[in-house]
Amino acid sequence: MEAEKVIAYTCQGCGSRGVNPSKTKKGNYLCPECGNQVEASEKRVVPKKKDK
């Protein structure tokens, strides 16, 4: 299985956190809660193997 890419974000305005925020036409990410611009970082999620 390969790692899945997700965009993790933290909102500066309301402090909510999550993944895959909506993107504006300018390429900025917006908070789904309050609509402020968020600080986003790309993360890789590696599925856990069940054999160990």
C-alpha cells in the first residue's frame, strides 16, 4: 500500500484543525468553519499494516 497525501491545516482565526481544506482560485486554503485563510501543510498518511 502506498502513502496517501493529505493537506493538514490549522486555522489562525477560529483555531479549528482538520484535513483537506477548500482551495481558492489564488491557491490559498480557506477554513470550512469561519472562512479565514489557514496555515496548511502537506502530510503523508501511511496505512497501518496488520501483520505485526
